[in-house]
Amino acid sequence: MSLEIISREGRAAFRDYETWYRISGELGGDKAPVVILHGGPGVAHNYVDAYKLLARDGRAVIHYDQLGCGNSTLLPEKGADFWTPALFIEELENLVDHLGIRAGFHVLGQSWGGMLGAEYAVTRPDGLKSLTIANSPASMKLWVEEANRLRADLPADIQDTLTRHEQAGTTDDAEYHEATMVFYERHVCRIVPFPPEVAASFAQVARNPTVYNVMNGPNEFHVIGTLRSWSVIDRLSAVEVPTLILSGRHDEATPATVQPYKDGIEGSRWEIFEHSSHMPHVEEQEKCMRVVGDFLNQHDR
């Protein structure tokens, strides 16, 4: 379908700060809007930009940059006690009310965004019609275990480089970043070179690393931040809305990290994209839009 997507941007006051957002399509139609939660934490909306294509079917799609990254207020001086899942749930609730969509909306979260989406859904917020968890682990213990397993399949010299810099505390070294990209090109995005929107998110987190470094760590598999012991597994039975789970066959969010969502959320459906890693919305874009769009259409009312 070829259809121009009209977008508008705005800023929502949140505490003493501002949350940047963009609406693709028009609010107020027959279809409930979908709010896109990006990953990281702190990676910004750029790499999940493709989900705006859901607006081709008459649905408003809301992207936003979570506090501390992208076009929202940057707070590099804030420490670990500030950056919590509760903060980002509060920010999401604030945005929902700012946009006037409390009567009904969907949430789609990718990677960390899916973790946040699950955290949000267990609170049973008013107006939430469905949840899509895309490429997300249900616990960081599982994530780290599986990341180490995937890492063990890397070439020996790459593994040696990673370990040497981690032990030396030199994870900001260019050689370490180059070795990290070998993992990313296998398990994060298999389209190489990365598409512009994906590269833009990597560049953004390099400019504004505070949230990612504090909550996660220096990269996707060396998790030493505040989320390292995070888990939502024992709370998933509280999710009452229809739930779609997405992952890629080559995803760093391996089946072992995703399975608890399927087991814990009654009636949930799991779609695995055979030719994707961590970004089916980029790697198998049209199929991903069709799968998600059909799911949202089923749960508008």
C-alpha cells in the first residue's frame, strides 16, 4: 500500500522535564492508537521508526523518546536511583493523558521497550487494549545466560578481544567496539551496513549514553547496570490484555529468554520471524507490519 503518512511532533511536560513525541496518522479515528516503546534503555525512537507504517491502515502511531535520550530532556547528571522502570511507567502514563487517549490505546514495546511494556501491563492501566512484546527477555538473568551462549559461538579472536577489554575496564576502546559489532551483525540487525534509522539510534546512544550505561552497561551482552537482576516472570499472570510476542530466529532475545512470556500470559500468541535477528520490523518489514497490524485490528474493540 502506497500512502503518504502525515506526522506531527510535540512535547509533553513531565515533572520538570519534557517528553518529545511524534504522531503518525490522525488521532480520533475508528482504530485505537498504538504507542511505540523503544529499547535501550536510552536508545531513542529512530530504529523503530518503521512502525509508523502501521498508520497506512488508518491507525495513529505514537513514537516518543523516553526521558534521557533523543529529543526529550537529557539528564546526564542523574544517577542510578533516578533511572528506574517506575520512572518510565510514570512518563508513559503522563503521555497517554497528555495526548487524550486514555479511552483506548495499544502498546508495542521493542527490546527494553517490551520489558517496560510488560511492567506497564501488570499494573492493569485504564485504557490498555493490547500489548505487543517485541524481541524482549522476561528476565535479565536469562538474557545474560543466553548472551554468553551466543558469544561463545563468536570467533576466538573476537571473544579474546572482548574479554581482555572487559577485564581491563577499557570497554570504550575502539577495538572493543569493533569486536562488539561482530555480535551485533549476527544477533541485533543482520542487514549490513545498518539501515540509516538503525545507525541513527547507535549514534544517538553514543552521544547520550547515560541511561543505557546506568541501566544496562556498555553493550548488549556485558550487562553490569541496574537492570542486571530485573525480572517480570513472577508477575506475568497479572497481564489481562491480549498479548502478541515477536522474536527473530537469530535474535539475541533467544527462545529461552522469551518463553516465560508465552507461559505466563494467558492466551498470548508468539510469532517467530525466520529471517530476522533482533529487528524484524527492519529485517522482515512488510511481514512484521502485517502480523502486528492484523493483531491490532483484532483487538480495537
